[in-house]
Amino acid sequence: DGGITQSPKYLFRKEGQNVTLSCEQNLNHDAMYWYRQDPGQGLRLIYYSQIVNDFQKGDIAEGYSVSREKKESFPLTVTSAQKNPTAFYLCASTWGGDNNQPQHFGDGTRLSIL
Amino acid sequence: AQSVTQPDIHITVSEGASLELRCNYSYGATPYLFWYVQSPGQGLQLLLKYFSGDTLVQGIKGFEAEFKRSQSSFNLRKPSVHWSDAAEYFCAVGARGSARQLTFGSGTQLTVLP
């Protein structure tokens, strides 16, 4: 079945450490997104990518970095510059262009600080 | 820029009762509108979407929503709630155009009493 796979499901970060969250999709979608979810705040956009080798900052990009070397993959790195990384991270994807297709979501990665 | 307001943080209903979750949006033109549902520790599942045409849209699991342009609202309804409907519900608005970014409301937590 086609879908979006996020790994790991749980991740722990030490002080000063960078960690990378994986997002892979086999839906042949062009666009991919990373969101951060905190209790009571809904989802906030971190980064998004509409095509391979191109990505744009969302509303809360500081302390995060991404790459899009393959259509299927959009990894997110939470750097040591992100002082409050504890959150639930969701990856999504959809078709490119202005069409009526919704975003599909993975099952998320929960990141905590040790 | 678009915005979404879900005025009710938490709603409690009895099983078998009707349900209405409120969503108000701000956007300069006719937006794309979505309702998603999230179970604890999971990703988001699409319930329904509105792009154009008939303002009453049907979704999965017996849900429906009505787009009211004059009120800038897109309220979610279900005639008879089941215990399995207990979850968090998110309304989202998308701007038309190639970027396909979504802005999410802060969510409404639904509790269903037996």
C-alpha cells in the first residue's frame, strides 16, 4: 500500500546534538511538508518542498534544516540551535500544482530531550 | 495570509447525540477547506474537503461539513456520534496556488460519553 513512513516513532536528543527525522513516501507526490505539533497549538509549518533539490522555509524554520535529494525522501534535521525541540513532528505530502488533492500525513515522530 | 479559528478547545457529547464542531477562516478569496481527525499518537486522517461547487460536502465516517461564505465558516457535523469518534479534530485552510500550504486551527478535542 502507498503511504508515508516516518521513523523513528520516538527519538531522544541530548544537549548540543543534532538529530535527523526520516520521511519517505511512495505515493509519487511532488510536494512534501514538515509540521511541528505542540499541545493546544495545532500544526505549524517548518519547511516545505515542491520539487527535488528545492525547499522553502515555513513559519518556524529557525533551528531546523532539510534536504530533498530524492522525490521520495524529505529528512528533517533538528539542530542544536533549536532550543525547545520537544514536540510531535509530522510529515505530509501531496501532488504539486494548484489542484484539489489534500495532504496525506505520516504517523509522526515524537522528539524529547534527555 | 490565511488564518483559522476553532473556538471550542474541548467538546463533550453523549454517544448517539449530534455533533457540530465550529471552524471560522480568514482568506481573501474562496479557499480550499479541510477537516482532519487525529487519534492519540497518530498522524492526521482526512475527513472531507471543499474546493468548489456544492457547499455541503460529505466525508468519511458519516461526517459532513457546510461551507458558508457569508459567515466564513466551515462547520463539521455528524448526526449521531459513536464512541470511536473520540479524537482531536483539525480544520485547515489552503490558499489556491502552487505552494499548496495549509494553515491549521488549534484543534477541538472531542470526548464521547457512554
